[in-house]
Amino acid sequence: MFLMPRVSRVTAVRLLIALATLSFMLTLRAEYMGEEAVYSLLSLEMHHYGSDLTPILYGAAYGRPPLFNWLIMPLADGLGWQHVLQAARIVTALATLGTAGLTLWIARMSGLTQQAAELAALVFLSMAYALFWYGWISYSDALFGFCIMLAIAAGIAAVTDRRHAWLVLAGLALIAGFLTKALTIYVFYAASMLVLAVRQKSWRFLFHWRSLLIHAAALAFPWIWWRILTPGMSQGSGMLGDILSRMQEQHHQNYLEDQFGFVVDGFKMLLPLSLVFPLLAWRDRRRQRLAGSAGQPATLPSLVWTLFWIVALNVLPYLIAPQSNVRYVYPLTGLVAVIFAAVAASRDWERAVIVAAACCIALKYALGIGWLPAYQQRAHNFRAAALDITKVVGSAPLHVDNTAWQGLSVTANIDVMRLQHPLRFPRPGDQGYLLAYSQRPDWPIVVKVYRFGDPLYLLCRGSLCPRPGAHP
């Protein structure tokens, strides 16, 4: 890193944190990636139909909680609904930066110096999944991860200070995480509190009647939400079904392949440090062997070891689950960053860690400025397809039943062009045009096919369809 001889490590770390923060601006204007359009469409339709508690997709209730949408909607109101994707990405980026702040806080509570704590924040921001994907893309993972980190951080503060006010904050974070994505936030938190109780000898505090009351209130909130605030909706069954589906059995050979894939993906998620740290450890061991000395083992603060066991206990269920994905443990990367920073500080590896982070951040700028716009213009120009579809359809009715990422992305672009008429699922007897996965006998005319890997069909039926042989 060319800046290293001229500036102190503290200055370099803070400069890189600032550059990592600014890098989220590079991707604000990019086309939809993956299934990003889900939350744009949900927010658009919640706004259009005035549905405050229940997200809506294509005119039908969507079985997910609405906190992410609640944060997107006022931003979209301010920016203009044609920028709903940018609003969602801003929420994600702010959640990621908030998680970096929580990483620093946990590092300080763990006994690390301010310099090492700032290094932990940099490690988190430079990790591959945070920097290149979930840290900026408008999925709910970043906000969910922030809620999990806040709950764990508040739990650590409560146990350390023996203050129930911190448990109130942890309970609010649990509720926010549930309203963001999933019930599993309660599992992450419970496992973390179990490790804290064992290692910090905090059983008496955690079983105090005030602690039990606070946790009972947080645990009761999902029942209140499903039974009182959103009765008759499908959110409860959908969220529970997500958890149970991960426990379905698979063929033994596929199971072993999946577990190996989980480990490989975990390695990729933690890059560059998952590569740099083994190399640094090998280098130190080699130097010690050549020098004929055994070296001194790294001494880490007790709470850092507690964080290690929190991560291990929380990762284990996902590692052994028949169906899993490393994205489910992405919220733990902030804790891993604290552990990495503590090890780096104890072994004088800070310079190598800073150089590795700088390389990743530089790569983000290179890809964001050069490769990403050109790639999307060539391969995933959903806006061009949306413009063409609106031109072909004109004022005729347009429906959609394609919930693949291509259909969602094109539909989101169409909806911001016609905010007062968001696309809906077709009903029996509807005529006009339909965006579909494939040809359908009940919509017999294939007007056009758009290809983004998988095809997106524009079909038609009824008197408004173009005549056979006509070219719209």
C-alpha cells in the first residue's frame, strides 16, 4: 500500500473506512441485481394500496414483515418514487455502516484499543460479501444483520454493566429484526446469551425477574403481530415455513456436497482475511522455525474468546442443516471482524490487514466505475425492455405472473413509469397483455420474447392483441 510509508496506521485505517463508505455511492445507479426488485415492488404497492402492515406483490399479500419497506417508503417519497431502488440501497448502505459502528463498539467492550477497534470496523467493511454484495444490494440481509448485531451488542453491554436498560435495547432490536426478515434473530440472540451466561457467569443477572420480563415481552411480540395486528395474513406460516424447510432431509451424497459448499462459501464471504490470515500464520511459523524459537502464543481478551464461541455456536446449526446458505450467517461477520482484529493486534499483523483491505476497496472502485455499468448495459438492461414493453402495450391492460428475478426487475421498471397502475396477477377473464415465464395456451399470442438468461415472454389475448403477422 503506497500510502503506508507516509501516513500512520490510524490515519490509513480511517481513510480506508471513509473510502469504503463512499464506495456505496458507486452502485446506487446500477440496474437491478438478483432479486432486488422484490422490495422495490413491495414498497411501491404498499404505498399505492395504502397497506401499512402487509407487504403486497402483484396485488396479493406477501408473507413477509414490513420494516424494510417502512424505511424505504419515506425515502422514496422524498427522492421521488422513480428512485425507489436508490432509496432501498441507501437503507441497506446505512445499515451496513451502522453494523460497522456496532463492530467498533463490541471491539471496545471486548477490551481492544481504539486503534484495534477501528481496524475491526475496517475489516468488516472490506469483507467480500459486505463490500461487494449484501452491504449495498437492496436485500433485507444488511438490515437484519444490523438488528442481530445490535441485539448481541446490547446483550453484551447488559451483562458487562449489569444494567437492564441495555436489555430493553436488545429486546427492541429483536423486535426490529423479526419485523425485518425472520424469527431466527431470536435464535442468534439466545445462543449468544447462553455463551455469555456460561463464560461471564451472568446467570443471576439474566434470570432476574426484570431480565425475564424484558425477554418475555420481546418473545411475545411475534404472536401479537400475527394474531392481533395482522390476523388472517400469511406472514406467520411463511416465516415458520422458511425455518422448517431448511430441515428437510436430502440424499446423503448431496448433503455432504452442500456442507462442503457451505464451508467454501464461508471462506469466500470472509475474503480477503480468510486468505490473508492463514498466510500470515504460516509466515510467522516459518520464521519461528528458522529462528529456532517456539514463539509466544497470542493472548486475546476473555471477551474475544466469548465472541469466538458465540460465532461457533450460531454457525453450527446452519452448518449441519440439510439445506442452508452462507448468507444466513452473514450477520455474524461483524463479530468475526472483531476476532480477526484482535488476533492482528496481538501479532502485529495490522499493516498486512490494512494492505489487504486497501486492495479490496480499490477493486470495488475499479469494478464499480469500469466493469459494472458496461456489463449491465450489455446483459441486464431491464429499463430498455420496460420501455419497449410500455411502447408495445400502450394503454392496453398489462398483467404479470413472472416472479423470477428477470420478471421482477422488468416489472419494477414498468411500475415506476406508471405509478398509478402497478402490474397485478391476472384474474380469470382478463384480456390484454401478460408478462410470463413461458408460452401459455390461455394467452395464445406471443408478442415478443426478451432474453436475460431465462426468457421473459410478452403474451396477449383478446381483441386488443396485434394481428397475426403484425410486428409491434
